[in-house]
Amino acid sequence: MVVWFDMNNVICDFYKVEDVYARLDNGDNSVYLEASVIPKGIALMNTYKEEGYKIGIITRLSKKLRSEKIDIETYINKYNWVIHNGINVDVFKLIPYEDNKWEYRESDDDIIVDDDERVWREWGNSNIVRIVKEDNM
């Protein structure tokens, strides 16, 4: 069983990076390297880890711009963000934006920690930790 953490707005304060949307729209995904951690999200991750759960990150590729080059850069930058911030996970999955996260579960018992209502509706079981965006973790 894996406890899956979304990155953006759960453990990574990505949306507070200056000009984040304009930069992404121009193919600049170095914004991932500039984001700070969200302490409450990291604390929750560490709690699950201390309780013996396998920890995973499941995050998406670019919504608007897709190419092999951008996908590779996005993977590298998101993964480097995890490493740079000293976050130790068992599994790191970067999936196409349009794919459903629940299709990447390792078992039906997996837990998702996410801020996206679409993911909550589609996860398919009650193993959901809802992160509310206004929470300002």
C-alpha cells in the first residue's frame, strides 16, 4: 500500500512562484526549482512515513505545452525539487495531465493526498486526504 502525495499545493508551494502561469505557458518549467515546501504537507508525509507506509509522489506533466523535451524537463525539474528539498520517497510518478491518478495506484488500498476535487471524486474509494486550497498550508 502506498500513500500518494500530489506535489502542487500539497507539498510544493508552486503557485506562489512569480509569474508561474506565464512562464509555464512559455515553456519555462524551471519554476519548479523555485518553489518552496509546504511545511504541513511535508509533516503529514513524514507522519505516514514514521507509521511505516510506503510514500509516493504522483504529479502531472504540463497541461498546455507537451513535447518530449518539455516532458523530460518537467520530470527532471520536479524530481530535482524533491531531491533538493531533502524529501525521501519510495516512488515518484509523473503522469500525463489528462490521465487519472487512480489508474497509477499500486493497490486498491492506496491513499491519495491531493487538493484536486476531480481526483477526490475519481479516486474510487474512501482513502482520500483532502487538502483544501484555502488552507494555506
